[in-house]
Amino acid sequence: LCDILTWAYPENQFDRVTSRLALHYLEDLNSIFANISRALRPGGRFVFSIEHPVITSCDKVWGGEGLRQAWLVDNYFVTGTRVTSWLGAEVIKYHRTIEDYFTALQIAGFAVEAVRESRPDRQHFADEALFARRQRIPLFLFMAAQKAQR
């Protein structure tokens, strides 16, 4: 058993790699993206989600209790370590801009295919107040990229 940092990535073995809400906890994104690129076959896809950078930029206005009602986007272009409270513990995240993710993908040999934010769809909400709250700010960012065919 090993983790994303210590796994021996096999070369040209996979058609698709996915990551769900993990990459914003890793400091060295360039190495991870390079390893994923190496493990994908030419034309393979990498699809991932992260906590949206407007969320990771700052959590000064939230005490970690109850539903967050206000968001402050601050120090957005100051990337790096963020310590935040989550589920009663301190958690280290690594804030990056959307541009940083694009650049890291390109450096690793990927072409970005799609970018989506977690825009809410009214039909998925029974509660009008929750739908209105979810329209205020994107919680997640989704990206899909393809490894060069070579």
C-alpha cells in the first residue's frame, strides 16, 4: 500500500487517471503531473477536481463552525501553504491559481480539454435557500486534459 507521492508510476499503462479533491493537499504539483503523464498512454486523459482556488485563497471570515455564509477572496496571487480548520482539525492545503493548474498541466505535456466550475443546477436542489447559497461562489474546479499523442 502506498500513496500518490510514493507510488512507482508505471510507464504508458493507463488510458485515464482521475483524482477527486486531493491535489490541493499536495505541495509538489509539477512532479505529480509529470508522474501521471508518464503513467498515461499517448492520448490518455487526466480528469481531476480540486477545491476551487477562490476557496483556498483565504478562510479568514469563517470560524469553521456551521454553514459558511461569507467568503473572502484575498491573497489570491500569493500561492503556497494555507492552514485551515476542517472537521475540528488543522489541515494544510496548497493554494494555486487556476493559471497555475493550466501551466503545470502544460509543463507535464497535457493539453487542457475542459474546465468546469461547480455551477449549481436548479433541478438538483429541493431547497431554494441552499440553491441560492450555492450560486454565490464556486466550491470546486474540474479540469480534463489529454496527454499528447506523440
